[in-house]
Amino acid sequence: MTQAPARIGDLVADIDTPALVVDLDAFEGNLKKLADFAKASGVKLRPHAKTHKCPAIALKQIALGAVGQCCQKVGEAEALVRGGVKDVLVSNQIVGVHKQRRMAALAKDASITCCFDNAELVTQTGKVAQEFGVTLGALVELEVGMQRCGVPAGEPVLALAKQIGATPGLKFRGLQAYYGTAQHLMAYEERKAAIGRASEAVRTTVELLKANGIACELVTGAGTGTYEFEATSGLWNELQAGSYVFMDTDYGRIAGKNSNRYTDFEHSLFVLATVMSVSNPGFAIVDAGLKSYSAEKGVPWVHGLEDVEQVGISDEHGKLKLGPRAKKLKLGDKVMLIPGHCDPTVNLHDWYVGIRGGKVEQIWPIAARGAST
């Protein structure tokens, strides 16, 4: 890991840049808001660690009532368990004996659950679990609209659930029913309708399992854009929202229930950059580019500065355009940028710098950075 870009007690102006900065007031408010919502709705909360990749944040979520974490990669699960998380769902298909053995090894120290949409994978994973003398939780991944992983509702799920139930080393726990592409549908009613359609697939499948004497302990899924629909459906009993802790411009573009802006959570994650050149009148160049934030959703938004927008991007530079109402930027000024997509942005950094009241209050390592296997 690189050296941390700041020390506790430093002024924000003294943070070395580019740096990944967390506004602790907004961050803590986001954590509490979803935790309170889950409790009031009578559903469990299992936040997605693919967003933050940080055991310190995971433990804060668990302290507020989360039952554990989910993640997409075995490497992320390893970092979480090493960091003290005792209940992890790997919400993905884990293919290959090497990965399966790493996952099974974790089950000696934590409760580990994984997903299946293939009979061959059930057999392989069961053999590895027996080899390690552990039992892995198992969910059948249900296709609810993503057209990615998962099997169709009804009989295909029943067949896999029966196979899992008959496989030593595995324990059938329920359904993985995550509709990721619904999260960023622009209109509130569009998102609501998408989860309504997914609900039919879930309901049909749960009823079929019940009719065949198979208990469905978990129906888990949901994300930051749709969590309220799953929570109030009467079907999902666990929420996997991840981006709510930070937000990004992609979520900032979708509409809320009663407005054109999504206001459920606040932006708390920023890339702090320094003005490094003002030689071109009307523009400023900052020291944060593609190696500091994800740009597949577009250039970042400039936070807290009137009439300033980012208009260009390269590996190590960002180009800001200053409009007629903009305050003139000087060499060395600090600028806060809101990334387009928080998850891959986090994966570019080794540290979070938590700030409050103009000072550095927390430094957290991003322990699962680069955990791609």
C-alpha cells in the first residue's frame, strides 16, 4: 500500500492529493438512515462491500444492525473475514477449485454463503466443502431481469434447490434475487415497475419451493435505487444496497419519488484534487485524472464551487472550465470531485481520509482494493 495521504488532525488543505475523502457527517447519516429504514421495515440489512472494500466500514454497518456483508469476489470475502466480519455472502458464481478452496477455508472462521445457477457448480463446490470439513450456505440465483447470471423462475430453481439439499457440504438457504440494472432507471415509477415484475418471479418460485416442502429462509437482493420496493414487497427479507454509503453522479442523476433528484442519501465520497495549472485563462487543471476515479459514467461533478465544471480528463489531469460566476482558482487550491461511479473509484485508492469540520478525523485502509479473484 502507498503511504496514507494525511494524518489524523491535519487540515483538509494539507491533505496530499489526489486523495479519496469521506465527509463523515454525510457518511454517518447515510449509514444510519438505511439501518433505521431496515429496522422499521422488518427486513435484514446486508450491505454490499464491493462498494467500500473496507472492513472498518463493514464493522460500522454491523454495529448499526447489519447482519453481515455481501461481496462479489473471494478476495473481498477474505479481506472482510480477516478484518473481523463473521457473516459473508459471496453474491456471485464462484468457479474453479482454487477459488472454491479459498472460500471453504473462510468457512472455518465465519459463516459463508454463496450462489449457484448451475448443477455442475453445485457438485464441485460440495466436494470442496467436504474436503475442508465445512458447510457452506447456498442460494439459488434467480434471474429477475438482469440477463446476467441466474436461472428462470419456477422449476429450474426447484431442481437446483433439491440438488443442493442432497449435496453434503452445502445447505440450501434461499434465493439471490438482485436486479442490478433496475437501480439506475431514471424514473421512480420505472424502478418501481421493474421490481414489481421481479416480484412475480420471486413469488412464483417461493410458492413452488414451499409446495415441495423446501423452506426458503432468505430472499436477498435490492440496491440503492430500489431498496424500498423490495423491503415493502413482503417477499425480500434482506437488502444488499451498497452505494448508499457514498453515492455518486450516476445515482445523482436518477429521480426521487417526488422530485427530479434522488435525495434518499447524501454524497459523502469525493476525490480531493489540487489545482496544478492556471495558465489557460478560464480554465484550471487539477492533479486527478483517470488513475484517481472511474469515468465510464462521465467526468466527475465539481462539488461546492459555483459555475465550475469538469470538461476534460486524461490519465493524471482533470480540466475544469470556469464560468462567468466562478471564483478564480489559484495554484494549490483544493477541489472536491464527485466520481461518476463509486465502486471502481474506490478500487483505485489505498486509503480513505475521513474529514469533519475542516480536519482529518479518520484514516481507513481499503483492505480489499484490487481483490479481483
